Amino acid sequence: MTITQRLVRALYEYVTSQLLNLPLIEASFHLKKLLKESGSLTVENSIEVFHEYLSSTKTKPLFYRHLLHPGVTEEQIEEFMSPICQLAEQLVDIELVVFFDEVNTSSCLGLFKEMFIDRTLHGVKLPKNMFFTAAVNPSISPLPNDNRAHRSDYLVHRLPQSLENLKVCYDILESKTLEDYIQQKISMFRVDSLSNNSETQMPLEEYVQEMLTKSILKAQEFCEKHLGRNSVSQREIQRCFNLIGFFWNMRYDDEINDHEIQYQSRAKQCIALALALTYYFRLPTAEDNLQRNDTQTPTREELDQLLSNIIPDFSDMIEQELERFVNTNNFVFPEGVAINQAVREHIFSIVVSIATRTPLCIIGEPGETLFFSLLITFN
């Protein structure tokens, strides 16, 4: 055997031994395939093995998360747990954390009781170095004859009593704590600023920071009070920041080379549009409620009145931006389709959601322009 052949053989043996002796190392599919084909130990193959080992080998995680829903079965949970149990048995001195999210949405609570309390899975003992943690939504009885669009309860199952004893309750953030959280988010937020014909990152000015803090806080509190405590969360706050950044970087054709756009005016527009997509558009108008004989659901006009104290002419600003964006200059409308408020909102929301990859759900009865809005947008 030549020196080259011995070196090639030594490389294969080294890589194989590393994968066997270090359980946290996870080989790529291609590397596994190359090692199986070790019958042809060529220099070219060994170089490829070495490159794949260095560049594509990953470390297995010690934290595992499973998002549950009503369709999850016990077989799927067992399939999820199987490789984790195998790894835990190999790494007896290392603790693995397994997190189950939305546990009480599933119908497998008996299995979770067995894993968390009895430390077994279908009667098979689980490794001691596995730590389980989970998140649940509160089980709230729905209000009688509650026909509101926004539910005040969660569609969940009650936990077994043994799991109830493990539960720690976390309430929604208090107003002052939420305000501090928003301010911290704002302090880290940056927008592009055009100065001396070069783009730089800059924080929001103090005036704009105060406006953004107050408007998000008021919108969150409004939805919590009138739509239910489960209608908003910190996700809405993050969505606002994402949308503000998106709108700030967007320019109409006639604005691309215009560096004289007023900072405060543009900042207000971005904040207003982000608030509209996150909070305002989800509410019906007073006319909508009147037609449905709905006296419970809060209206846009109520939220507008609240936000206009912080962002003057909030709803007018939204209307102007919708009219400026959704018109015959930017979209081709089929003959006979009226460009009404619903069409403008739908098209605007669809375009922004696609551009920002933000989930969007538009709910409406047949004939409410949703189909035409989708058709116009995609065309």
C-alpha cells in the first residue's frame, strides 16, 4: 500500500470514528453517501469527503420544539420523540430540553401526562436526562350567545389535574411594562437615512419615537379591551416594526431621487400605514356594524379617534395613501370593477403581505370583491 493510499484510508477512518464517537456531530446526507462508497478510495473522493466533513457537518441541537395542533396524533409525537430519546441515551451527561408549544390544542393530553409525570412513552421508560417544558393557552369558557368576529376564548382542552399542578400562569404585560418593552424595541430600531447622497443607518428621532410608542400602546390596549385579551400580542408590535421598515424603504418613482422629503412627514406616514395594516383594517366601519346589526364589535372610527390624538388626521392619511397606490396608473382593473374602499384595502394589504412575507387572512362574504382584488394584484 502506497503512502497516498494509507493517507486516504486514514482520512476515511478518522471521519468515520469522529461520527461514531461524537454523537452530537451530524453528518450531511452527501457525506454519508460518500462514506458508504468507500470501496473506491481515490484521492478525488477523499478530497470530497474531507471538504464535505469540514463544510457541511453540523452539531445536533440540545433543544427541540414541537408546535402542536388538533391534527397531531400520538404516532407523530412518538416519531418526533424517537431520535431525541436515542440521542439522550448516548449523551447521558448532557440534558436535552424538549419544548411542546400549544399543548392543550391537541387531543393527546394523556400521552403528555405520561411523559411529563410518569416519565414513560407508551410504557417505555424515558431517559432521565430529558427535560420537558410546554406552553398552553388558558381554558376560558366562551360567553353565551357570543357572535363577535373575535373570540374571547381559546379553542383548547382542559389539562389533566396532574398537569394543572405543574402550570405557572403568566398574565399579559401591564401597560407600563408594555410601554417599556416598546421603548426598548424602538431604541434598537434603525431606518435608512439619505444624507450627502449616501445611505446611512440612523435611529428614529425622539419626536417620532414618542409618537410610535404612544400609538402602538393605545392600539394594543384598545384591541385588548374591545376585542379580547387574546386578540393581540407582542407579535403585533414586531409586525409594526417590520412594516415601518418596509414602508420607509419604499419609494414611488417620482420620489426615488427626491432627498428633500420631510423626515417627520414620512415617518408619520410609515407609522400610520403600519398601524393600519396591524390594527385598523381588522375593524369594521360603523356602517358595517349597522348593516349587520352588530352593537358589540368596536369600529374603526373609535380607534381612529384614539389614534388621531397622537397622529393627526390618521384616517385621512390612510385614505390618501390608498388612493395614491391603488389606482389605474398602477393596476389594470377589469371593466366594470369599481375602485371602492374594499378593493383598495384588499389590494394594498395583499401587495404588502406578499412583499414582506406577512401572513394575511381576508374574511368576507361572497361578492365582496376579494376574488377581483386577488386577480388584479396577481395580474
